Amino acid sequence: MIISNQNLQTTFRRGIFIFALAISFLGFSQNKKEKPKFKVIAFYTAKNDQAHISFVHEANKYLPKLAEENHFQYDSTSNWDNLNAKFLAQYKVVLFLDTRPEKKEQREAFQKYMENGGGFIGFHFAAFALNNSSYNQDWDWYHNTFLGSGEYGSNTWRPTSAVLRVENQHPVTKNLPKTFSSAPNEWYRWSNDLSKNPDIEILLAIDESSFPLGTGPKAHEIWHSGYYPVVWTNKKYKMLYINMGHNDIDYEGGTNKTLSYTFENKTQSQMILNALLWLGNSKKQ
């Protein structure tokens, strides 16, 4: 059978058209697939304590990559006035990386956001409150009702790794070993006994094998015994508090160089990813 040049040209043009259409459709499908499943907004201050500043900078480099790999969107802001209903409506999960809101209207907007089913993760200093300090215990709902921890009690020093123990099975602790070693951290003790609060579910606590925890030089900065929750959720909200978020810093040498990084610990970072996916994929109340 003889095929004319005209027929060949027509067949070729059809092939090019079909190929272009397929590429276009594939691109459309990929763009549709890559649409973020949910959006996360992180608030931070990054002005006080080099250890907290280091963690904030680390988080703002690590979490966008984690978001891209897991198909959600990560944004961050140091403008706490964005803590308002209109701005928060864009986001499924709010993070406090190092501090808390101080203005009345910001606090009210956050409380309403949480009471309406928003998601939250607070890291380390985000729970800090101590009367006669720059962060007074002047927000009862947040520190006592929501976090349950109350006022800051004391901390270990220097930042050291601890063996952490899974206390309850939860989406946040999915596929974590029963115990694992954390990244170096400054560990907090609180005024309230979280184990006696029926609304609080403790997910990770410091294992006894960690003691003595801390190196001092002050005696009270070294813990020898006790029960210390470090990750927990309030079952009345979609929230998580994570005690980690304090990198080790060369204060003594005067360089302020970061000596440890929170997200370099793979097991701990998996727990944080679990938390983000749990909150981001949850349905609103």
C-alpha cells in the first residue's frame, strides 16, 4: 500500500497534537496533585536567647522542605498582629516556635481559633510563664486550661540529650520506638502535675535511664529523679506541646555558635512530622 506525503503529514500533525495534549494533561494532573493538602503558619519572635533564635532559624529552613516532601504548605511570620481571625482562616495548623502572643486581641483570636477546631503545636519556650519576668503568668486560659502546665518551675542545664519514653499510643507516636534518644535540649519542669489532669494525654516523658540529666554547674540544674512529661496533648483541642526547641550554644567560648540542632534527630523529627500530618489532615469539629 502506497501512502501519500499528504497523508504522512496529516498523521504526523495528529501525532504531535495528541502528544502535546497528553503533556498538557499530565502537567495539569501533576499541578492538581501538588496542590497543598493543608497550610501551616508559624509565629516566632527570634529576639531573645541565642538558643531559641538558632532553633527558629533551623525550623524555618527545615520545615519548608518537610512541607514540600509531604504536600503541605509552610509559611512563617514574626508579625504577631497576624494572629487575627481573617489571617488564621487560611491555615489548618498554627505553630508557636519560641514565644506566645502578648496583646489581648491576639490572645482572644487564638483562643477562638482553637475553640473552633484549629490545630496547634507549641515548641519549648512557647509555654514559658514566670511571674516577675518578661513573660508573666497572666494568661490563665493558655497556661492552665489549654496547655495545662501552669507556671515554669525549673530547667536542666546544660542542654543534653535524654532518653524519651512513649507513654501512650497516638498518631503522634506512630512507628516510634518505645524509647529513643532525643536531640540535646534544655528540659522544663512545670508547676502543675500534668499526670493528674484528665484532659491531658502525655505522649512522651523522660525515661529514668536518663538520670542524672544535665551537667550543671548548679546542683538544681541536674535532675536525679522525678516524672517529667515532654510531649502532650489536651484532648479537648487539636493541639500538641513539644518541650524540644532549644539548641546547644557556645556561650562559654563567646562565639554563640550552634553546637546542636533539633531537627537532626531523625526519630524526633518523625514525631514532629506525625504531629503535623495528624493535625493538618484532621477534620474540623
